[in-house]
Amino acid sequence: MKRINKIVLIGLCLGLLAMLTLPIAAQEWVEGPGAGEGGIVYLDMGDSDPATFNPLISNDAASSAVWTYMYPSIFTINPFTGQSEPNQPQALATGWEYDESGTVLTIHLREDAYWSDGTQITSADYMWAVEATRSGETSSPRTGVFETLADGTPAGGKIVNIEAPDDFTVQVTFTEADCVAFEDVNDITPIPSHIFEALYGDDYASMDEDPRHLPEATFGPFTDLEFEPAVRVSLLADQTYPDAYLGYVSPSEQVQLIIPNQDVRVERFRAGELAMIAIPGNYQSEFKDSPDYQTFEFTRNGYVFVALNNADPNNPQPGVDENGDPIPQTPHPVLGDKLVRQAITQAVPVQDLIDGILDGNAMPVGTATIPTSWAYTPDLQYEYNPDHARELLTEAGWIDDDNDESTPRVCQDCLYAREVDPEFEGSPLTLRFRQPSGDSQNALWAALFTDSLAEVGIELDAQEVDWSSVFLPELVGQTFDMMVLAWSFGLPVDPDIQGFFGPEIDVPGSGFNMTSYYNPEVLALNEEARTVPGCDIDSRRALYEQIQTILHEDSPYFFLYVNNSMTAAQPDLVNWNPTEFSRTYSMDAWALPTE
């Protein structure tokens, strides 16, 4: 199974552990009609075009949904165990070991993998990707895995150096023995270096100038990409792919359709136009136990949240300077005060959102751990208490000066007026609330948040905006107030929070710490949890519980819920063998009847 990137930002379909998992040895495969004779597999990509086909600069789910079928990983997870294991399909590692210090990792690569143009895959393909990422010259969000960039700029990661002693060996040196950094190696995807070198040389920045360059050579079950903006991405079966479960790629083609509306997606699935679909929460009851489709239920590996910008959106700043020292940031005029963020979490009834809008198909979370994590903290939940929310706002210096709940509160000695701009005194308590367009439930969300916050004196300007042209640029550019989105995690699951809240990834334009949250205590606890001797799980869990408690109190996000997810497939789709860790790993064996 191709390992999905550790962290993927997704444009949220807001509608979005009962497991049936067979041991891999017991998995039964139905012999298909033959190579490339299993029909065309139509899938739903979601509501936005992929931003790039280049895995080195990719940071959105639509993009990774395409290139994940065309490029290998160094190592990947077993879809039946969820753990990184050697000798997995579409992965290169046959094994690995650490030295006695635990800081040098040696990875052995397979010698039977070839790009689709016949060129053998070697360590050089990984090393070109490493050098491009480490250069810091691209928009890649993965520079944070390194201790320093190529020019010596601190990047905050644990990888000191990566080198290739020979064509089929990669050696990684870490700053110290680390319980998490092993997975960082896989954040960088091997690419056909002979092609990328010819295209870009060492001008790595030029990759961003043509992000949708069509790949000339691939390694995976599908290749020969065609892209029709706002319509589809098409890939043909690659019968040279050596890891197919049946010994050949069964579908003739994979087509991912861009469908902006989730209701339309469901209708097109019902009409038989899509082979498989993620069932939105408000449709799950209808499909549950339906005899007309194959269905699979699981707890989603990610959470939905509202990002609350901690820093001034009119003056976005990186989290650290060129020496790696934190840069003091001007607080957000409203959300820079923790008391206001806490008030928001108590003013909106999350359970009503789940029961009413999602038809009960989710579970609330109040911090960054989720039920699939071994460090899950179920007791950390927000209390719906609008009276206390009003008290918190008053304490923060936002006053109901006219005893009229239909008008917003105003600043009277609020934090921003005290510390940044005295002329802010008397400003109304207003915030912008943005959602990616294309979801039929957006109006319900906007009404719930607008009405709930109005009851405590916060005026909300709620709008749907286009994901590609408005939402994503404002989000990564850090020019927003409040935005609804989700994180989808890779596997294996680890509760490390560096990839979300580290100051090194607070980079306007590309970093994942878009809210500019910075808490030295959290970072120190997280560092301790990463380096527990022997990676003792109980010791690490105790540290992560402290981290999650602080995150719950600080609320850099308004953590909302984890979806009770459901995937459905057409009744005649053969070899769809979902597990809790993947619903698509067996796609190269799928077959649909053809007329």
C-alpha cells in the first residue's frame, strides 16, 4: 500500500470501528478477466483540481490522490497492520536497521524496480528529491524534516544528513535517537532523477513554475496522465508494474472526476458512474446495511476543526528567523487572546452540529488526538456553556456596552488595544468565517456558527469561497481569521504535534502552522516524548496527555470532531477488499463487468 503523506490538508466535504479485516495470508483474490480488461475505474476526486503532479511540492489531497499511484515510497505500511514494513507493494525498502547509537539508519533498496521508461530505480532518485527539498528553494512543505537547510538555515527537524553509499543503500543520520523521525524519511518521495535532472538541473525553484508538468516516467499501477481542468484526471494501466496483486493491473484505466458538490457525487454513485465513494455523514444512515452496495465503516484517521489565527492577518510573519530563533508576532486583534478562543469553543454546540448536520455520524474531540491514536484522550471535550463564554469575553476586555445582544461587543481595554494599537479601543468584535465552496451543508454550518456566536456578542461574516483561488491562498498566506478545514493523517499514527504547531513550519505561503501558534512548554514536552529511552509507550503517553491538555486549553484550533466514515462500492466491483487502513490498496486488482 502506498503510504499517504504524514499530514495532508484537505478541502473539507463537511458531510464527510466496525472493521472487517482479513490477515493478508487469508485474503482471497478473484482472478479477473485479464490484464487491462477489468474496465474503467471511475472515482471521485472532490471539488478541486490537483494543484500539482509533482510529489516534491505537493501539499493538497487532490494532488496526492493522483501522484500516489505513480511514484514509489521508500517504505510504506502494510494495509492489514497499519505499520511500516519491508517488501510492501510500490515501496523500495527491503529492510533497514539502526546502528548502536540509534542515530544512523541504513535502508536497503530493492533492485527489481524500474521506471516506466525502463530505467532502473536507484538511490539517486531519492537523493535528487532530498537535495531539491533541502534546498529550501521550492514551495515544498517538507523542509521541516531536516535539522538545517542546504544553506545552513535551521529547519527544526531531526535529519542531519542523508547519503547514498551505493545504488541500493540509503543512510540517514539523525540528531539523536528519536521515536518519530523514522517516518520523516518517507516524507520525501523518490522521483525519476534522470528526467528531473534534465528538466530542472539544480534550479529547483523552477519546479514551482510548472507544477502540473506531466510526468514522463512513473512507477506504480497507473501511468500516462491526462488532465482536463475542472473535469477529470485520467491514468492508464501500467502493465510493467511488478507489484500488482494478480500479477497484472486489472483495470484498463483509472479516472478521477472533479465533482464540486457532494450531493451530485452521491447521485452519480447511485447512477453507477463511480466505482467507489466516501459516503458523506448525512447520507450514511441511508447506505448503512444497504443490500444494494458494498459498504465499509471505519473511524476516520483525521479530524475536522476551525483554524483560529493567533497572529495579525495584516502582517503575517514566519515563526523563526534565519538563526532559528522565534520571531515575536503581533497578536491577532481578536483571536490573539486565548480567552476569546476559549469563549468561541464554549459558544458553539458541537454535539448539535454532529446530531443535526451530520446525522450523528461523528464523535466530538477537544484536542489533537483521535480515536485511532494510542495516545487518545477522550475526556478532553469542550463544554457548551454560552454563559461562561460571555464571562470569558468580558474578562478579555470585550464588553457588552449597550445591553443589546443583537449588536457585537466592543473592545474596552482588550489585549490588542493594550499591547499593539490604543486606537483599537472601541472596535466591534467581528470575525471572518470562511468555508470552501461546494458543500450543500455549508449554509447549515454558517447559520449555526453565526447564530451561536451572535448570542455571546461576536459578529460573524460567514462566506463560502473557492478552494483554489481564495481559500487556500488565504489559509497558507495566514491572512484569515477563522477557517473550517480538516487534517487527514498518514500511517502509522503518531501523536507528535511538531508538524502542526512547530514554529519552524510557521511559514507564510507554505508552512502547516497556519495559525502561528507558539507555546514553548508544548514544544519541550513534545521533544521529550520523541526521545523517551526505548520509546516506552506508557512514558510517551503520559507526556502526550500533558500536551493535549495544554492544546485543549490554548485552543489554537477549535477542535470539532472525527467522522464516523463509510466507504461504499458498487455491488459488482470485484476485489474491493477494504481494511481500516486503506480502502484503495487493492485497486490494481479491481474489475467491473463490461457490456
